[in-house]
Amino acid sequence: MQAETQWIVDTTCGRHFQWSAPDYDFLLRDLQFRGYKATFIMPKDEYDKKEGLKAS
């Protein structure tokens, strides 16, 4: 079984949330299946590092 990656996702409907998926392609398919269109996607660990640098 593949490990789940946590992703930060923004959508066209204005949602900003964290989503679990084993890889980027699976994430896109899952979002589309649930009716979301992403405007921003980044792995949570990278997002946390980026946001940490902004806060400094």
C-alpha cells in the first residue's frame, strides 16, 4: 500500500483545505470526481516550509 501524502488545495469555489492522496494524479482525479477544480496544489510539508519562511 502506498503512503498517503497530505496536500494543500485551493479551489475555484474558494475552498482552502488539506487533502490526502497517494500521488498528484490520484489527487486530481479525486478532486474532479468530487466536483472540485483546483487553482493551487502543494504538498503540505512544502507549504508549511514556505509559510514558515513568510512568518519569519
